[in-house]
Amino acid sequence: MKSARAKTPRKPTVKKGSQTNLKDPVGVYCRVRPLGFPDQECCIEVINNTTVQLHTPEGYRLNRNGDYKETQYSFKQVFGTHTTQKELFDVVANPLVNDLIHGKNGLLFTYGVTGSGKTHTMTGSPGEGGLLPRCLDMIFNSIGSFQAKRYVFKSNDRNSMDIQCEVDALLERQKREAMPNPKTSSSKRQVDPEFADMITVQEFCKAEEVDEDSVYGVFVSYIEIYNNYIYDLLEEVPFDPIKPKWNSCSTPMRNTDFVPPQSKLLREDKNHNMYVAGCTEVEVKSTEEAFEVFWRGQKKRRIANTHLNRESSRSHSVFNIKLVQAPLDADGDNVLQEKEQITISQLSLVDLAGSERTNRTRAEGNRLREAGNINQSLMTLRTCMDVLRENQMYGTNKMVPYRDSKLTHLFKNYFDGEGKVRMIVCVNPKAEDYEENLQVMRFAEVTQEVEVARPVDKAICGLTPGRRYRNQPRGPVGNEPLVTDVVLQSFPPLPSCEILDINDEQTLPRLIEALEKRHNLRQMMIDEFNKQSNAFKALLQEFDNAVLSKENHMQGKLNEKEKMISGQKLEIERLEKKNKTLEYKLLFQPDQNAPPIRLRHRRSRSAGDRWVDHKPASNMQTETVMQPHVPHAITVSVANEKALAKCEKYMLTHQELASDGEIETKLIKGDIYKTRGGGQSVQFTDIETLKQESPNGSRKRRSSTVAPAQPDGAESEWTDVETRCSVAVEMRAGSQLGPGYQHHAQPKRKKP
């Protein structure tokens, strides 16, 4: 709430990705009651539909040196003195009831000074019902025709509901009716004239989009929190709520006339929701029955005279409306017997005690202690709102003192995100309530800055919608006549069959003739019906045959397609195998599967290319004048992958003995390619031969270069120069064998 008196520091801008969009602020509304006398001094003025202004009365200005202040307070909406109960209900309570029917919780409480109109707002007065009877009326208007039979839902002591089949519910109804003092059902009970005018609502109000495929049950309970103790107002015990017999020590006297009620305990259910253990829950079927239960508990509330109000309530009252919802089964006839599918929602209507100062009540003794406990619980409520607001605005994680009061401990789940929270601040504009109204405004200022997490939607049961009316005849629902009615109307009317004269010989023949006509007409209709039925059966049979023929045709097409797909898969597998074979040949037989070579000038092609000059260590120095010189070359004695990866050309200097015993040097050249396996491959393109000859031709053959003779006299398989070169340089990526392992048909020497 914004105030002209002071500005509240705001929280810094929240980063993106936060969950603030899933939270709603507490809705705080203000209602101003009319003054008791027309000429009475007023301290509150309604500025517009969202703002009120608080004036300092004349007496307060004199006591404070004439200091005059005007403070404005903003609310979600302000309701003036001429606001009707219907207008207030439509804005504040109607959305909560709509959420209740759709499985969401809600909390609505009235707050203010004694005499500000809290009880009138909640309960109403004769001729003008308040929020509570209007909420009940809207609930039963929405689910009246969808209510489950009594005792189908059964309350347990764990804040949940059990579900019974129709037979068990019937047996329990019979058992309750056979009791000595059975309670009369709401349909047969006369409405108590004491509150009959309070529940008579002229305006019809109903929730939207009610699930017609579910059944509903309504349970109500009524408790009060008095001196920080919780009492069940519906508990059947002998108890005088107005004149209890207390002794001087503020404890009940031990006599047979008075039995003090037992205080209830707060417990936490399996879903971590707080509830009053052992609290009486009454199943009700109408607004009259529910309000009668409320009125019975209202008479037990602790009401005592104070200086401010002759009938001032000295306790906080909580009227809980629990709506139980369960889906129908697949047939739409009975309730689905699955406890997990039950949805329970609750609306709590709280009428807080007056928040005035104790010195204004002029209370003494027990009344003074009551006022102190009331103020203490309200102070705890204010403290919780302060801590919640601070945690949300500044990102702190202070513990909210819910447990310091039974009032706040009971409703902690609502502020933790179990439903919407609404508060109506009731104010009396008379000048005597100025300071109390100032405290109320400050509390409202803090409360509406508290954000409550938005409740999640209930899960869908997953059954087919429209189950309730699936097996019902269409006539009564759609206002359409039945087939039997149409048939009977087509028959000729029967003549009068009353015989007044004993000699009447015409009435019976006419009746017989009319009946025979009806019989013949009926027989004709039966024959026509059978004929049309047979024709329709023939059409259905023809249609079935056509559908079967199409299915067979489509099945044949599908079989052909499957055969074609199978053949294509076999062809793809054959091509993949062939592709793998060709890849293998390219990798391991480069000479046989090498692509054709484009003829180019060797000089222009090799200009600027880098060469691997492979000169094995076994070569001999020929000491000839003409020595090959290759620019930009990497000279290696053993071809390795590192050198091949850096160059584009390869040259191997190979020496062998010619037939005449002279040394013949061959320069074998090739191009370097990368293989698919990640290694290097050489494709040989040219051979240059350098031969050294002696003029006299008497040079001896060196024994060291002569290849050893084969044992079987066969020629060695390594005589082909290109084969040896390819073996010398071919390798695969990751191979443990280095280049030149079998170079010149000799194993690579290992270092000692």
C-alpha cells in the first residue's frame, strides 16, 4: 500500500527467470460503515474507489499542539457506506467460491476494531445476508444436482476423505435413521425463523464450467480460537458459553453443572497442511442446513459485554467449508472407487476479534486477560506479515513465527501457497476510533505487499467427458418426444366405450372396429419396420463387404510394397558390401586400383611442391658426377607418416645390379594421397634410370648387393621394384609397423 506519510523502501529489480510471475499479492479491501449519528465527527473520508484519507480529529489536534495530518491509504478496492452486501460479495467472495468449486483453496477474513462491521459483513443481518450465506448459496446453486448421496464421502481424522460404495452409504443412512434421535433431513426441516431472513438471497449466483462428470459433497466445521486455545463449536457437550462458572484462579470450578470443553490440537497431514485434529465435520446438503449448523455454533461463541460493544465477540471464529469432489466411473452411474481421485478444496471464512486497545474496553479480570490474548494473536499476525514482506522484498530467509499463535499456525499453508488470501478491513469512521483505525491501516499497508504463491490446477482424471448423461434417454434432457409417444399419436383415437343403455349395440362394435384398425395399423408398421430393417441390414452387409474388399486390396498393396522394400534393402546391402570391397582394394592394392593419371609436364606440376627424398641406408655411394638434386625436399632413410603428411611428392632412390654386373640407380617418383583410413598412400608416376658403366666392362659384381638364392630355385616375389616401393611406403593410421618394415625384402633393423 502506498502512503503519503512515508515511502516504504522497495526491493531491487528482480532478475529474469524468477518466479514472481507465479505469485499474487494478498487482496486487501476496505469497507467503511455508516456513522451512528448524522452530526457525528468523522475521521475517514473516501476519496475514490481505491483510496481513503485519514483525518486527525479536533481533540487530537489540540492535544498535540494543533498538528494536523492527512494520510491517504490505497486498497485493491474501497467500498463506501452505501455498498450493498451483493456488491461486496461479487467482488471479494465470488472468485473464491469459483476457485473452491474448481479444486482450489481460499482464505477470507475480516479485520478491524470492535463495532466496525466485521460480523455484519461476514454473517449479515435480517433481510440482508452477508458473505457466508451468499457463499453457501452459490455453492449449492452450482453443485445442487451433482451432489453425492449422504455418507458416500466419509470424513476421517487425518484431514482427508474416504469414499464408500452406494450399498455401504445406504446401510449407514439406515443406521442413522434408526437412532433414537435421528436428525431430520434438510428437505423436511423447517427453517429457523431466527435466521430465515439472513439466508434468503434474491439474486441467483452460480459458478461457471462446473464439472458435470463428478459428484460433490459439502462438509462444514466451526471452531473458535479463545485465549490461544482452539475449541470445537459443533461438539456436543453440555456447555454454557455466556456464563461459565470460573473461580478466582481463572479455572473452571469442579461441579456437576459445568463441563469445560476440551481444547483441540493442531496437526499436520501427509501433505503438510495444518488442521484441527478431532474437529467435528458435518455433511450438509443445502444452504439452510449449512447455515443452521453455523447458527448452532454461533450461539456457543464467547460473547461478553465491553464498553465498545454490548455483544462484542471475544474470540476469533473460523467457519470452514470443505468441498469434496470425485469423478464418476466410466459408465457414468456410480462414483469412481479410487481414493487417489478425490479432490478436496477448502474455503475458510474468519471473523477476527476486535483489535482495540484494552484501556478503551474498560475490561477487568477475565475480560482484560481476553483482550490481552486477542491483541497478542493479532500482533503475531502482524509480525508474520512483516517477516513475509521482508523476505520477499529483500531476499532474506528469516523464519516466520507462525507457531507463536494458534491463529497464524492454522493458516500458515495459505501464506505458503495453498490458496488465495483476501482480507476485508472494516473501519468505523467515527473520531473516537482514530488511533485504532490508524493501526489497522498500517497493518493493511504491510499485508497487501505480501505475495502468495498461485495455487496449481488440479489434475484431470483422464476419463471420457460426458459420462453422466451417456446412458440417459435424450427425451427429458433435450425436451424431445420419445418414439413411443410419436407412434401412439399416429393411431386413430378410440371412441367412447361408456355404455349407458342395456340395449346399446353400437358402442362395442365401434370399439372393436377401432381396435381392429389399430391392430392392422400396428401390424403394417411392424411389417414396414421389418422390411426397412432388412434393407438396412443388407446395406450394412454391402458396406462391410466393400470395406473388407478395400482392406484386402490395401493389404495386397502393402505386401507388394514390403516385398519391394525388402528387395531394395538386399540391393543396398549388396552395394554396401561391394563398396567396402572397393575401399579395401584402394587401401591395400593401390597399384591395381589406382585412378587414371592426368598427364602433365612434370616440371610445371612439381614446381613449388615439397618432396620426400627417400634414400635407404643400404644404398652405395656411386661417386658419379651426375647426382639428383631435389629442391624443397625432406630427406629420410626410412619413409614415415610424418614426412609423407607434409609433402605432395615422393621419390625413392633404388639401387640394383644390372645384368652386366653394373650398379643401376632408379629414381622412382610418385604423388602422395591421403587414404580413407587416415594414412598416406603413394601413386607412382615416373621412373628415371641412372646407370654407371665401366669403359672396359670388367667391373666386378659386389657380393653384398646380390640377393640370396631361393631354396627352391624360384624367383623372389620382391623383384618387382614398384611392389617393393609400395610395401615400403604404404601404411595405415594407427599401425604399429613403421614405414620401411619390409623395404627391399629385408626386415627393419632394430637398434641394439
